[in-house]
Amino acid sequence: MAPIVVYITGFRQHAGKTVTSLGLISLFRKYLDPIHIGYIKPVGQELVEVTDGRRIDKDARVVKEFSGIPDMDLGQVSPVRVGSGFTRSFLSSDDTREETQRLEDSILESLKSLSHKKVIIAEGTGHPGVGSIVGLSNANVAALINADIVFLSGGGIGKALDMLEVDLSYFLFKRVRVRGIVFNKLIPEKIETMKQFVTDGLLNKMYGAFGGSLSILGFLPMIDLLTQPSMKVVFETFRGAAAVGDPEDELWKVPCASIKVISLTEESLKLDKYVTPHSLVIIAANSFRRIRSICDYHVKKKPSGQGIAGLILTCGESSTFDKAVEREIHRADIPAVYVNEDTATAEKLVLETYENTKLQIYEKPKLKEVELLFERHFDFQKFLDSFSIKL
């Protein structure tokens, strides 16, 4: 019997596809031996190099690390890798249809390698149309592998329904089956109101062409820990930044909590009232006295685990990084990044990083949060019924 393939896609990049893949796998593992669960990332955009020199999709590596699936071959589960220059090379081909066929064949070959599984989680890439230029949009791929879709939407009643109007119409046009909708990263206080107005009945009334098969599978709240990047991730966000310390050190892999921008004078700076545990502090690099105060504060708070998570030192283009500042940071043992951007620009980039944080392979504490999120807020039985899965 062929495995059932569940395709996960969403309204944008960073909608939560990898988290949903891991959440679903964790629920399946309560009923199935992990050897019977498969995973595939048919088309990957963000590539990383693994120990044997291959470049594979970053999300596939995270799922291999966290899923508990024992026989996952990264080369097989990440068949199409769209790296830099891929699209230009494709469009320069003498026969683009032949190129698309070759890519499709590689996906089908990978899927065939998982034919002994009972269920396969297929993780999409970006928004629904990503990959369309090479004939491999999320809708095209879902149709190719004969998968039904779990679609991840954002929050807000009007905003979510407006986005679904575009995205679900696209899948209808492509004649692809969407079975389940998950509203993800919701403000907890607004979930009950959203549940009241956004129902299965409303969605099936709006999108009757799906045959009345749409089911809302969960209203998932935003979990702070899952949106918190580490200083290692923050460092990688800034072009031309310099690390003060070693980004491979464990301190650099701890999630940063709230962002605190320091603009007050040293005399007005009340760190105990303003800076919270594990804050990411942004401050001008030439503020030696204030940086020294922050370092002293961290040294005092560190033994109780209440110190800061890291420093971003701004305006590298217009100021020289004082060696005395560097010595203070090393003394306090704080992960710090010296960036070219001014404070306002740096804060904007960091906020975008928080909004688009992806799981990293070293962030194992976050996995428990993912599992709890799906245990509490995802209707697994409704999902099984919607996708006609019998365990």
C-alpha cells in the first residue's frame, strides 16, 4: 500500500513549515514506530554544507536532527536544491521543459525511496508560488507527488481571510487538494475571538470548490521561545559584522529574549529597571562608559542566570572600535557583534530576524516547545479524519 503524503505549505516564507513538520512527526510518533514515518523537502532554497561536502536544504538537516526518524538520508530527502544562479541557469537552458522534467524525476525518485513508509511529511518552500519559474511551485509539487495539503495561514480575521482568498484560489486553479488550515503564530489573547468567527463552515462556504473538505486543524499561539534568535543567528544577519568572541561558543547559541535599545545617558541609565534577563542590548559602539556599566551589570547578574544574552555595537562605519571596549566585553564574557549599521537600522534588522527566526540544529530546548504546542493546540484526530489516515 502506497504511503499517504501530507504536503505542508504556507502563505509566506517563515510561516512555520519546519515547526509544523516536526510537530506532526512528534504526534505520529505516539502511534507509529519512527521507521514508518518519512520526510521529504522536495525543493530547497536555503542550503548548507554537511560533513561529506554535499549541499542540502537547511530545513531537512534540522528535521533529521530533531525528528527521531532513524533512516533519513539527507541526499535523498532534499532532491532539488535551488542555490544561487539556479534560476538563471534554468532560463538559459535550450529546453526548459526537459529541465523541469529532470527536476520532477529527481523528486519522484526520492519519493520512491520512501515507498516503504506509512506516512510521508513533505515540506514546501516559501509562499505557494515559489519555484513556479522552474515549474516546481508548491502547487505543482503537491500535484506531482499526489499529496493533500495542510496550509499555514497567519493571524487576524480580516487579514487571514484576505490572504486565504489569494492562496486558496491559486490551489483551486492548479486543481490541488487543500484539506487542512492551520492559523499559526497568533496573539494568544485574540485566539478565542478568531475561533468564534473563522470556522470550518465559513471556509467551506467561501471555497466550496474544495468540496466541503476544508478543516481548521488548529489555532496555534505564538510561543516566545520559538521566535527568539541566538547571538550566532544575529551575527549572521549582519553583513560585514565583526564578532567579539567565538560565535561557535555555547553562549552564542542561547536564545535572546527582548530587545533593549540603550540611548539614555550613563547618569540616567537604571539597568535594573530597564534591562531584563537574557536581553539583547543595542548600543552605540563609542559609548564606553555605558558599555562598561552594562558589562558590570552582566557580571553581577550572571551567577543567578539573569545576565544579558548579548550586545550589538552600532555605527562601525563612522567610529573606531575601541580596544578598551573590547577588553570590557571579554572581561564580562558577553557575546557581542560590532556592526556597520546605525542603531535604528540595526534594531530594524534585529526585529526582522525575530519575526523570521528558523530553528537551528543546536536549539534542542525549542523542540520540547514545538511538541507541547502541537499536543495542546493541533487537532490530530481531526487531521487524521481529514486526510483519511488510519493508524
